[in-house]
Amino acid sequence: MSKVKIKQVNIGPVSGQNVVPVWTGTEFDDTPITVDFNLNEVNVAGDFSATTKRFLIDHPTKPGFKLQHGNLEGPEHGVYLRGKSTTKKIKLPDYWAGLVDETSITVTLTPIGRAQNLYIKKITSTFIEVAGGHKIEFFYLIQGARKDVAPLAVELDRRPVEPNK
């Protein structure tokens, strides 16, 4: 496995933003990672991987405590939308059609208050049509895979290659 070399950087406040050069194997590239200390932000142009991913924020109801959550993980670059509705047509955000593969969309409905015999009548890249029942009220969870990036190779063979004997 090759290791990434990081050039020593002066982390002084230059407009609050600093570039972390990364060794590409032949030269230092000044574009992949930027750190903005004014915004407490790190941006990576490209792929980013980690063994685990989490966030740590101030606890919203217990002063002096922190709240730590891990990220939901799966074998795809997934997108979701959830909410509550009383209509039979769930309008998807404008960006959804350009971001999500329509053939990957799944929808889960949870009736509120009583059984409602709800089902999905139609799925498009701009709306979801629900059928069944009258005076409906339900929660929904809509999920799909991103189409603007390559699918993940889920199992990666990282065993060392044996030289020919």
C-alpha cells in the first residue's frame, strides 16, 4: 500500500483558508484539500474514505455535554428524502432528477392514526404518486442511488500480489 506524503505547510491565516498539498507520486498537488479556519471547514476535491465517520456537536439539552453519532453506511452512494404528507402526490426536489437514478428509487410509507391501505402507484424522477385510502396521512422515506458518481466497488481485494516464482 502506498502512503500519501503531505508537504509541511505554514498554517498561518491567509484569508482564513489554507491549502494542504498532497503528493501525487510525481509532484505536489495544491488543489485536493483546503482548510478554512474561519468557517471551521475542511473540503476535499475528490474521494474521501475513512474507517469510521462520525460527528461531534454540543448536546442540545445538556450544557457541557457532547452528542456523538456515527454515519449510516451502505453499499451505495445513497440519497434520501423523508417527510409527512396528507396528499397523494409527493413532489421531489428539483435537483432529484439530476442526482438520483430513477430505477433505484424505493419508497416506504407509514400510515398515521389508522390503517389506510396505502401503496405506491407511480414513481418518477419528479414525484411519487400514492394510492389507496381517503383522508390519508402518512410518513414517507424515499431512497435512491446517486447517478452522478460511479457505483461503489463493495468488496476490494487488497491482498498482496505474490511475485512469480
